Amino acid sequence: MTRAQQTLSIGLLVASVYMVAFLGLAPLPAVIQNELIPVLPIWAIVSFGAYLLFKLGYGVLTFNDVPEARAELMREIQEAREELKKKGVEVD
Amino acid sequence: MAVNNTLLDRLVGLAMLALASAVFLYYTIWTLLLPFVDDSHPLQSAFPPRVWAIRIPVILLLLGGAVVGSFLSVVMIRSNRKKALKARQKEAGKKSS
């Protein structure tokens, strides 16, 4: 089962359960039916946005510099520049 | 230049974390918990009327969509103008040669 199929089936399942609740096909207490069910999709979108922001902030918080990788990368860039210049390609 | 995880970076990350958690908590209480709370409870006074719980995200989404759309259109118009200019320059070059 591919990832797309998996996502699609989970999405369809959630959508059908929500439709049943939204259209009142399953009896629910009045408060839940009238006030809670209609706001669930927007709540899901807002929560998803908050989750993404959380993940971003956490990544920024725990991101550490790696000086050895930087030195190695600069060295590789220099080597690539020299090779290309030898072969006549314009470099920066 | 090898500064490990400067204080400013950590503060920004922490601020994003705090903002995300605060928004999530406030919005969850607003939309999911308040219907079950009596109208006379003091907690109700900390939240605006529930219609706004729908209006604010929708307005923000529409604004965000408008900003992204206008940015995209400006970039596309600019690139098309450059392409047209280059094509015109090529034609002029061919004619004169």
C-alpha cells in the first residue's frame, strides 16, 4: 500500500465519520450537535497550524552549528571552483 | 564565526514555541470547552463571543491567500515582462545584423 493510498483512505474514513455526525444521522446530545461538531474542521486547521509553528520553533531552538561540517563544505566548494575554472567554466 | 546556537536564535525558537502552545490552548478552550460551561461562569468573560472563533481564522486564511496570490502574480508578471523584453531585443538584433 503506497503512502498516497494510505493517506487517502484515512482521509476518507475521517470524512465519512464527520459527515455522519454533521448530518445528524447519529443521535447526539443537543449541545454537542449544535455547537461542537460544526467547529471541528476549523479547529483541526488551527491546531495543525499551531503544531507546525511548534515544530518550527522547536527546530530553531535545538539547532546547533557544526563548525567541522562548515569547514569541510567550504573546502569542497573551493575544490569544485578550481576544477571548473580549469575546464573553462565561469565561476562566480 | 562558529557560534553555537546564539541566544537570539534560542529566544526566537522559544517565542515561536510559546506562541504556538498559547494559540492552541486558547483556541481549544474557546471552541471545544466553552459550550459545556454555564453562561454565568466567570471563565466565559475571558473569551469573545463564539462567532469570532470562526471569523478570525477564516479572515486570516483569506488574508494569507491574498498575500501569497499577489506575490505570485507580481513575480510572474515581472518574469513575463523580462521574457518579452529579451525576445524584442533578439528580434532587433536579428534585423540590424
